[in-house]
Amino acid sequence: MRVVLSKTSPSVRGARAARRAASLLLLAASVLLCAHLSAARASAATPLAVYRDKVRQAAGLTDDLVTFCEVNAQSGLSGPAEEESKYLADVRALLPPSEKVEWGGTTTVVNNAWLHAALDEFEKMPAGAPSDNLKRARRIEGVSDRLRALEARLAETAAQPAAPRDKDAEKGRLA
């Protein structure tokens, strides 16, 4: 038995190589485009109105958590830890430790680390006894009050017109 190897012409091999190279180039371009879009999305700033709404939602969740702790204190029971954990996780998801916020053409990095530290301290507090649950309610009530004050300040800021940009002054700072 004799095996005959077929030979492909150089033009066919060249066409296959060109298609393979084009496919690899297209794949590389797709990967770079996805990476660029992900980086742009990650670095995009949240508008002030959206940030204010997230602060309002977080304040509402902490108000609900205050009520949850007070009900537990009155009933003498400790409520389901899963429900409490969900409130805390939702607040943390709404307001990450730092976030870029845009208003009036400028971007500011907002530091919400205080909130995460307060939530961590709240979680470490003992629960179960009515007096413990009341202490927990007061602690998270302080967080809620601070979020409400922040929301009010953001409303004041949004109501003010943005300061006009002075391009000459900005150029001077960069020089």
C-alpha cells in the first residue's frame, strides 16, 4: 500500500496563513476593545443626582434596620441574622468605600469608608438581649442620621449652579 501525500500549492497555503493571521488579529482587536470598554466603565463617574439617590436609598435601608433592631428589643428575640445581613450588604453595595462623582464638569472621589467602618462596628456588637438590641438600634440610627445629613447637603449642592470653569486658570495650574 502506497500513501500519496497531496501537496498544496503555495498560493493555497498563503491564503490559509492570511486567513489565520486575520482571525488572530480580529481576536486581539476584540480583546483590546473589551478591555478598553471595561476600563472606561470602571472609571466613569456617577452623576451627583444618582449618588444622592443612592445615599437616600442607603438611609432608608438603615432606617429599616433601626426598626428591625427595635422590634427585636421589644420582643426579646434576636431576629434572623440573614435579614440583617441583607440590609447591610445592600447598603454596602449602594455606596462602595470610594466612588467617583461628577458635578458641574468636575469629578470628585467620594470617600464612603466611614460608612463601611460603622457597619463593621455594628456587626461586631452583641445581639440577643433587649438592651443589646437597643444599643444596636441607636448605633445604626446614628449612621442613618449621618446619611440623611449627607443627602440634605447633596440636595443643597445640586440646587446651586455649578461654578463656571475658568480655562485660563486651569491652564495656569497645569503649567
